[in-house]
Amino acid sequence: MKRYKLKKPWKLVTVLFVLFLFALSFCIYKSMNRATVNSSKTNSEEVTNPQNLGNQVINPEKNYENKPLINNDKSVPVLMYHSIGFEKGNELRVPVERFTEQMKFLKDNGYTTLSLDELYDFFNNNKPIPSKSVVITFDDGYADNYTNAYPVLKELGLKATMFVITSTIDKNSGYLNSSQLKEMQNNKISIESHTVNHVELDKIPYAKQLDTLKKSKDMIENILDNKVYYICYPVGKWNNDTLKAAKQAGYKMGFTTKNSLSNKANGLYTLNRVRINASYGITTFKKVIGN
Ligand SMILES: [Zn+2]
């Protein structure tokens, strides 16, 4: 009887201790479980948050600085310049001061200049681009594109494309030479084809069209060791043979001189461009690029 009375309080203490341990481990388990739920919630938010997803979908190497993006049913201004210099009454020669003002406007107003590869990815693969995107192109390959336009583009860090007439390269001092082309290619300027002799393509048969499209492409590729995928038709002239020949020769897009914004609905081989005339002040410039 005496022993039994002594043992009972011990049993009670043991039971209480076991209950306490059980409650403590239950609390620890609950708090650990809550932490796991929270961390998995954070992960799932990261995956489904459209902003994060958006950043992943765009090109990971190319961040458009969180600018508002658009998809490929929208139009893009592809600016068309020729010579950058001054000649009274010649609308195709844009004075360098005017050109500089226009480029500064693009830079200061948050425009993104696109390469033609980026424009192609937008039109053909629906890779989003900033809503304020613009493409800068020059036709014919005049030497003043190097002396007057290139320093401005380089200083402002803008991309551009030059469509060159390949028979003039290293043959005519009024036009770009191969060392200028190489230097510019290394500084965000891509060099593309404007045929061998600037012949109006709709005036010659299919075989000759194919020949000039292929030869000009090969020549630029050999000089610059870089693929040429874009063609600009001399004087904006083309016919159905031109479109077939351009595809056959390996071009991915073709440009006309039709004065309008560029839209994939026009067809990738007949894209419009916005003509920039010498007489355009900054107000007209803003209007024609759709600002
Ligand atoms: Zn031309």
C-alpha cells in the first residue's frame, strides 16, 4: 500500500511530461509546415506572375528595359534615308543637322532602334518588341553615310541598316568602301543588298533578277563574313518574279519605297518604308513616324 501511494505521483509526472513533449513536437511540426507552404506559394507566384513570365518569354539576353511591348499585327516605322548631306532642292539629301536632330529625338523619347533580324523575329515569329520601335535604313551606300550619319548613330548608340549597290564597293569614291563597311558592321550597322547595279528589277527577266540578287548577296557575305538576308528593291520596283527570285536567292524580307508604316499584312517581301525628306522639320518627322 505504501509503495503504491509513492508510485502514483511519479506516473502522473511521467504522463504530463509525455503530453508536454507531444504538444511541443506538434507545435514545431505545424510551424515547419507553415514555412514550407509559404515558400512553395512564393515559388508558384513567381511562375504565374505575368510580369515575371513576360521577362522570361522575351529574349533573356535582350532586356527591353521593361518597356511596353507589342505583338506582330502592329505597324513599325522603317525610316528610309539616302544621302546625308546638303544639296539645295534635293529631297533625298537630308542635311546632317536635321538628321542629328531626328536621331536625338528618337534617343531622348525612348525609341528602340531595331535591326532587321529583330524586325523579322517580330513579324515572322511574333517575338514582342517595344511599342516605340523604329528601324533606320539608308539606300544606295553613299560615302556620306559613313562620314555624316555613322558618327551620329555611333555616338547615340543607335542601330541602322545600309542597303548597298555592290558594284560601287571599292570602285567609286562617292560610295562606301569595304573597310568602312567592316567598321560599321562592328558598330551596330548591318549591311544588306540593294542589287549589283541598281537595275529596276521589274524591267528584267526572272533569271537576271535572280542573278543580281544572288551576286550582290554573295559579295557582301564574302567581304563581311556575315549572312545577308534582306533586300531593298532599286527605285522600289518589283514584280511577281522579284518575289520568287528573292526567296530563291535566300532573302527573308524585301523592302519597297512605298511611303507608309511597315506591317506584316503587306507581305514580308513587299514591306513599306517611311520616306524622310530633306525638308522635314522635327514636327513633320514626329508625325510621319506615328508619334
Ligand atoms: Zn536606290
